[in-house]
Amino acid sequence: PKPNPNPDPDPAPYPKPKQPNPNPDPDPNLDPNPNPAARAALMNMLSRVMGGEPNPKPKPRDLLGIVGMVQHLHGQGRPREAVALAEELLRYIGELDLAPADHDHVGASARLYLGHALRTLGLHDRAMAAYEQGFAAERRSGGSEEAAFLGSMASAAGDAGDLHRQAALTEELLRVFRNAGDRRNESAALSNLGGALRGLGEPRRAAACYEESIGIEREVKDRTREGAALKRLADTLREIDAGELPRAVECYEQSLAIFREVGQRRDAGVTVTNLAEALAALGQSRRAIACYWEGVAVFREPNNPNPNPGKMGDRAAEAAARRRIVKLYEDLGEAPPNPYPNSNPSDDSDPNANPSGNPNPDPNKPKPSPNPAARGLVMCMISRVMGGKPGEPSRAQLDKVVAVVDELRGRGRLRNAAAVSPSLSQSPRPTLSLCLSLRFQDGQ
């Protein structure tokens, strides 16, 4: 008889060690040594996911439940915990005897959300590495999340400033959506590709992407996204050359009409001020002034979302629009009108202020005395913007100091801004834009 090819006359008293996972998927950024705290948290979560088993033997669906916890932690603003849990999960699945397809599927899902958390922490290189490894695993497993990885890699490349790679990845993503017949996401990919091409200095190719996106949004009847695409197209046309300005104005007007229709007030305010810039470049100063005033009205609305929670409107955008209004009036050789017409007690400007804008309507009333500390701060700021050179500051240099006052107000430091403002207006060459930009919420 033939000898037994696998003789085992003395069976070992202990189970044979598990064979190494056929897809170890090594990660050079992943420490192979377990994190005791993260491992304890992982096992506790697995026990709960599996109904309280003390020694869980998880299946792929149980491990995907832990991926959901990684996503939850990141969504709750706890990216460091999300990173620790995702990395420990990757170490743990490397120790399990999973089928290759299951190993790839779970590992790809974990790396997707690991990459999101790393991007939140600003670790763009590590995030890109996680996305790339997850993308390769997703392709091996035949999963359906290729588009999610391509989009995430394109965003990570943009965060790192690699616009060439961002454009290449977005083009690949665009092909995926086209093959799938996903028109909405195809339009979004075209818009993102247009943004990358603009950054690369290719506005004509970017404009072609935006035009195709507009056509898709009209096809699917998404008015809000159509308005956004029209605005991006107009912004891009202005970058090509002056000959495209009339077409840019037309696109801005269409976009503005849509934003008004759907009630997107913030977008309407930004679009109308961009329209004003295009009209001013065409020499249509009075139409531009009217558009700027409309933008000011939008930015003053209390329900207008802005980057400073608790503040009313978008103060920085309002101040910028007012300064441009003053510049246009100066170019026309005219004095600007009252910057705060129709003031009322509900307004955040002083309802008892003199409409002429004169801070001292009573000629017999003495002028306010300077605040020595604030005057010193003003002169220090002026000296800095002038580079320490002697002489009087220019209008542009004073405008830089005005921007500092705007920032103080925007950060809620109204008393600091109120102290600096009078001293700045008493500086050697006051600027009218200062008077138009300073408004406070406490009745001062």
C-alpha cells in the first residue's frame, strides 16, 4: 500500500495554529501591536453587537457593525477615537480566519471611515494611504463602493493641493457614474472636475464641465443645483477674458432668479454681489451699485446663515459690499447717500443717529476726547500696515485697519471695536468706508 501522505501518528494535545490570513493587507502606517484600551473597547462593542456573548466569534456582519461605530464616532466629532477604533479593528480582522472576500470587504469599509477621520485631523497623507488600500480591497472583493473611494481620494488630493491628481481621480469617478447611468452624481462630479480645472488654470475646460452639469440639472429638474452651476459658470467665464463678461452677467442673472425662486437667500446675496462686480467691470456702475445694495440687504437679514453663530447676518460680507459702493460713487465723482436709510428701532444701527452721518450734529457740543489706549492701538496698527515708514497712511492702508475692526466686531468683541473706531476716524486721513462698515448690536 502507498504511504499516507499526511501521517499524524501522535496528534498534538493542542489545536494546530491557524494559518496566516491569505490577505494580510499590511499597512505601513498601522502599528502591528494592539492598543490595549482600543482592543478592550472593540471587544466590548463586539459583545454588545452579538447579544452579549462573553467570547465573541464575529461574523462579517458583526464586524461591519463596528465599522458603523467608527462612522458614528466620527460623526459625533470624535475623530481621534474613530481612528483608534478603526485601526484596532484592522489589526483584529488580520487575526481572524476570514474568507478572503470577507476580509477585503470589512477592511475596505473600515479604511474608508478611517480615511474620513484622518482627513478631519488634517492627516491628509495617511488618509490618502487608507483610501488607496481600501480601494484596492474593494475592487478585490467586488464591492459596490468604488465611487465612494474615488470621490474621497479626489477630495483628499484636493486637500493636499494636488490638483492634477484630483482632476484625474474625478475624471475616473465621472466615468463610473456615466457607466451606471447616475445622472445626479454625474453632474456633481462634473462640478467638482470644473473646480479642479479652474485651480489648474484651465477655465475653458472648466466652463465646458459646468455647462454640461447645467444641462443635467435641467434634465432632472433640480433648480437649486442648476442655480449653483450657473453661478460657477459665470465665475469661470469672468476668468477667461473680458469678452466673456456679458455672458457671465447673463448667467448670474439666471442664477439669481433661481435662488430668489427657491428661497436661497444667502446664495442670492453672494450671486448678486458677484453680478455687481461683473457689471462694474463692464462700466455699468449704477447697476452695480443697485446690486451691491441688494446684497447688503440680504447680508443684514437675521436668519442669514453665517460663520459666526449667534451673530446677525454676514457682517464681513456686508462691510465689503458697502466699501465697494463707496468706491463706485467715488469713481462717479459723487458723494455716497446715507448708508443706513429707513433705520428703525429694530435695526442694529442707532435709531437716533443723525441721518447726515455727522457724529456731532450739535455744533456747540464738544467733540469726544480720544481714548489714549485706543489711539495707541490705532497708531500701532497703522505703523504695522505702513511697514514702520513715516508719513500719512494711504486709503488702502487705512482700509486694512478697518478690516481689523471688522474682525473684532465679527468675533463679538464689540467693546474693543467701539473703542478703536473713534480713534481711527480721528486719524490723519479718515476713510468714508470706515463710517459705512461700523455697526454694532448693542445700540451704540
